[in-house]
Amino acid sequence: MSSLHAFLTSYELMPFHASVMALVILSLVETVGFYLGGRPFASLKHLFPHIIKTPLLDIKFSKLLIVVFFLINFSFAGYFLQLFFFAYQNHFAPVVYLLLPALVIALFFTVFMIHCLDQVIRPKFESKQKNLIGRLATICNGNARPESTAQARVRDEYGQLHYVQVRSEFGELELNSQIILIRRRESYYIAKKIVESNHLFDDDMFSHHDA
């Protein structure tokens, strides 16, 4: 019992005890908040990018897990180093000597765990650009020119309505023009105006021919 008390109250282990306590408190608060319909640490999602701007934070899962991973790795690294030192010297090392090694180990394994987890988790929503080339559309806002865009509405093969930016291949496409999308650029489509009629099938033509 005295050994356990000495372990729990040892000054050299306090940073790692604090890490475990922070992990327990964080887990309890998040769990209670989840069952009460709240997200106590939802602000971390917006806080992290302002503090540290790195591609490592562009992940598919909650950024709260980064804190969880770090606390786990930091406490485990600290305990491991102290117990390793205790096995040879029969006492714990001064905590100031182990803070930096424990921090480096924790950061390394946290980044490793983030990378591995991000590889196996699929994104919740996959944004797949619809291929609307060849679809008929109508200019609904503005006039399209080769150097300026206008907005057009078009339906896909499932009947879903889309609003896209279009530019004309040449000339000008006026408001309410019927167009066809022929090519796609990075953020807009190239469109051509549909010829209204070439009079090949006019009733007057057949009537004149019969006469």
C-alpha cells in the first residue's frame, strides 16, 4: 500500500498523473455531453486551425482525438521512461530531464496514430462532381460571353436541378437562351446556343411541296 501511495504522490510522476487525469475528465465531460445532446469540446474544431496551421490537422475525424492520442502517449511515455530509470537506479529521475523526451515520443506516436487512422477512415461525405457535359441548359442569370460567366440551370440524368456557371464558346448567350454544355473547365462550363430551327421540318415547306 505504501508503494502505491508513493507512486501516486511522487513529484517526478506528477505531469504524467495530470495527463491521465485530464484524459479521464475529458472523456467524462464528452460522454455526459453526448448523452445530454451537447458537444462540450466542439469549439476545438475551429480552434485548432487558428492555433496551428498544418496539413496534419486536415483529417476526416474529430480533432478531439488528437488531444486524446497525445494525452495517452505522453502519460505512457513518461511512465515508461521513469519505470525504466527506476529499474536501474532504484529511484525516479528528476522530472525536468524526462519532460522533453516524453514530449517528443508523444508527438511522434500521436502523428503516427493520426496518419494511420486517417488512412482507414473514409470521408463521411464524398463530393463527386456531376458530369453534365452534353446536357441541355437554360441561361437564368446574366449573359454569357467567352470572357465572362453567366448562371444556367440544368438537370442531370436523375432529374436533379443544378445551377452552373457557363461561358460561351463564341459570341454572346443571352438570358433565357437554350444551350448545350460541351466542355468543362475548372469552375465553369463552355456552352453553345441551340439553333432554334433550320426550317427543314416546317409545315409550310411540306404544304408548298404538296401543292
